[in-house]
Amino acid sequence: MLSRILYEDKDIIVAYKPAGLAVQTARLGQQDMVSELKNRREKGGNSAAVGRGEPYLGLIHRLDQPVEGILAFARTRGAAASLTGQLRAQGDEGGFCKHYYAVLCGVPDCREGRLEDYLYKQALKNGKHTDYRAVIVNPDTASAESALGEAAKARRAVLEYRILEPNKEQGLALADIRIRTGRFHQIRAQMAHAGLPLLGDLKYGSPEARALAAACGVRNVALCAYSLGFVHPVSGEKMDFRVKPENPAFSSFHLTEKSAARPTWNQ
């Protein structure tokens, strides 16, 4: 379940996170990516902070625990500030450019689409722990001055999707998704709300989608952050990283051919 480093220098680390590994957790005894990367640096003696506490590692963005894909981390506070600024500008020129592969339960009529919703992060008690889920609300309710409670915190969420390969026999479709905003569980919640839940998503999937995942033997959400582009915070070089999904949910699709041509969407 260990992560895999794709690139590192004195300013940044880019790594692949496998499905099932938390990015960061406070739960005792549970592995997480941040701790793992810090331990690697300490054991390798590469940290400028050796002998002065644990090495600095700036967490820039996250992926849900059951989701796989590429993440960028900062090794200095200056690099963290630069990457965080790019993250806030994602969807604009000069910002983070992130693409995801997803297997959808259902084949939409349109090969391309844009979803715009308002969602908020809802806290749910689960025994001693607190679980969270994204809830989509009517924009009029979300923006009303009289709205009360968590719904009043709803924020705009925008994504674009393109169907790469429909599989009508199985009732599935391979999609390339680009997010324009970075909201909690955004892709999973928005696609489910649109009637296209992700294969293997137990939290947002319909009973039919859960049954389909069980029949396919899929245990993790069929979502992979397969492409990440940004500007190096120090050199100014354009960085571009890609991985192929390891989730078996993608095995029936022709990812080799699809990966050869990046979608030319508007920046």
C-alpha cells in the first residue's frame, strides 16, 4: 500500500498514492502518505532538518482514501506558498491542471458535459469517529441570506467531463474529468447527483451501482487522478506527470490508446 515517488528535488515531491492509503490521518496505527514520505526522508538523511525535528512537508492538495492518483508536496514553505496559489487558480491559465479517469455507472447521451452545483460538507457521527459527505443543494437555497445551518456554507462546484469509451453491454463508461473547483468529494458527489455514480463508490452510489460493483469485484472507487500539471515553484519549468490506473475497474477499457492523446480542453 506504499506510495511511489515520481519526481523529487530540493523543493517538491510528486508521488503516486494508491487506493486505500490515507493522505493524512490522526488515527493511531493507520498508515498515511505524509508520514510515510517524512519517514523516507529521515531514513535517507536527505532532510535539511535532520537533527532538528521532523522534515518539512507541505500538503498542497488531497485525494480521498479510496481514490488513487498523483499528488504534489512542497519541501519548503516558499514552494508550498507557490503551489497553493496555483491550486487556488486551477481552471485558469497558470494554475494546477488536474485530470481524472472515472468509470461511470451509466452511459450518458451526451459525450461531453459540464456540471455546476452547490455543495457543502456534512458531518455525520459514526460511533466515536466523525464521517463526512458532500451534500448538493439548490443554489437558491445556498445563496439565500436566510439559509440556516450547514447548507448556508454551500459553495459552487464545477467540473467538465468527456466520455472516452462507452460500454453499453456492461452499462459503464470511461470518462475523463477535469475539475474547475476543488471541493470535498466533488467528482463523486456531482456525478452521482447527475445520475452517473462512480463504480465502486459505496458512499454515493445507488443500490444498482453497488450491485454492479460487487458483480465486477470492484472494491475501491473507480477514480484516478491520472494527470497533474503545474509550474515548478522555483525554476518556473512546466511540470507534467501522468500515471495509468491500477484499479482493476479500468482493466476493460483501452487506456493505452486513450492515454496517448491528452484532451485539448480550454485552459
